[in-house]
Amino acid sequence: MRVLESPIEAALDRVIEREAQVRLLPLDGPVAVDLSAGARHIAIRAGGMVVEDRLDLRLIHQFGSRIWPNLDRDATIERWKQAEPEWLAQRLAAALENSDAVLRYQTDGRHQAIYGLTATSFVEMNQQAFRNELIAAMKPIGIRPNGRVFETAFQEVVEEFGVPSGKGAVGLHCRVIYGLNTGYSAYRLRWGRTILVCSNGLTSFENVARDRWIHTRQVAVGDFVNGSVQGAYSHLSDLEKQIHAARNRSAAYALIDQFLTRLTLARATQQRVVERVESELSEWGRNEWSVSQALTYLGTHEKAIPPRVRDHLTRVGTDILDEGLAVVAASPHLNRIASSYD
């Protein structure tokens, strides 16, 4: 994500103005599909028009889901990459024609570019209208915008909200991702956790069923927000208990050594981790909380460590609280450094 200098109102207005230019093409008749070699460029012929575009992973997932509706995103993309373009084109045309699908496109001169693929049941949502309902639902519980605005790689606008902190060791912040009317971009509430005693970071956490508002209006925005907030505070209460338990759960030096040995990092980073663990053990005692603190501190504050590795350290430090040091130290996924989708 990149930081935007403009206020949230202006950022959302730009999205609304851009989407006002989007046109709809119902695929309720014959459809023909052409795919280039490698299946990375698509042309769809329907209703006397040709709409074409380069296929990024988002569009591959959208179109591929019409062929393999029961596969998740990664499996759909992998299946698409392995299939022959001619076979894909035939299967996709059969799945789209005389269907409930609606192709959304933008016109650039004579070129019709794909904006997204939706169903006839899709309900468009104005981002400003959603924000107004969101703020009305959050205001009574003291959650308010803090002025920070971002943009994702998919040009979704993200706004950060401040959450009142209590007397516990953990605080919350919330980022709201304002969805686009593409059929792929849901409205999301992403909750972040912060250790208040020294501002250490923890990973974000999400309950997909509660924290994604889909474009069907089956759930009112206010109910969606209230459910998400309740889930966040419930998780926070559980985390406070986990921190208390970790502070009282001693960690044998042999287990700490096993963990540090298995945590494979660049030599300089590994040395920083060892030194920070020693520092936290000296301050907080020989317990699992100290090891978790060392990793989340480095993940939040040590700018000399590459961002993806910092994210990994934060994730592992959080896992120690969630699962315990013995489980994390023995995990076959200990050194898996995942890339961020947003």
C-alpha cells in the first residue's frame, strides 16, 4: 500500500468518478472468447462488441471461477496456468454465454477495457455512502478516523481508524478497505493489534465471514460493523489472557536454543534476533512472553531488516502467543516468509 496525501473525501470522489465511466454488458446471449498464447490476454465478443484486456491474477481468478467454481484463488490460478489456451477459451465461453454474468468495461478511445465481472444480483455501492454508514455505526463506540489514507495495488482506498485503548497490554487499530464495484473487491475491516507497553506490533487478524461486506446487502452495514467490532474485542480479551499465560510460562533455554537454531535468517538479522531475545529475557524473565516480545519488537522497529523479513518476525512472534513456543519451534512452516496480497 502507498500513503495518499489527499483527504479521504477526495480519494473516494476520484474512485466514484472513475466508476461512473464503467459500462455494463450482460452476457445473456452468445459469447466468444479468444486467448493469446500463454492465456494472459483475453478478448470477449458479445452483444456486437469486443472487450479485451491483459489478464492479471485478479481477472484470472474471476474468469477461472466461472470454470472451476469450487476452487480457491491459488488453485484456480494454478489450474489456469496449466491449461491449454484453446481449451480455456472454449470452457470459458460456454460458462459465460446465456448466463447471469455481467461484464463491466471502460472505454479508452476505441478500446474497451475490462473492469470486472459481476452477476446480475450484484448491488453497486457508493463508497462515500458506505463510509457515512460506517462512521455512524462506529461513532457511538468511540472509533474514529485518524486522518491516515492509503491506496492498495488494486486502487482501493484504505482509511485508518483509531480505537480507544483500555488498561490492558494490547490495543487495536482498524483499517477500512473501501471496495470497488468490480465483483472482486469486497469492503473489508482489517484489525491490527499493538502491544501498548512498548508499542510492539502484532499481526492483523481477520474473521472472513464477519469482516468482509459483500455486494449483496443481505447484511446491513451497521450490523456488519457491530459484528466485526464485537469479534475484535472478543479476540482482544482472549489475547490478554494469552499474554498473561505466556508471562507465567517459563521457557527452557534448550527450547529457546532449538527455536533460534531453526529460525533461519541472514547472519546479521539472526544476530539481531539473538541479541534482542537476550535483552527481553533480562527484562521480563525467562518466559515465552520475552521471546515473543523480541520478535515483534524487531518486526516493528528494526528498519535495517527487509520489510518481508520484519513481517515474518512479527508473524512468528504473534504465533508464539497464539500457539506457544514449543509448537512454533517444531513447526515445519517456521521459515515460510509469505508475501502480502494487499
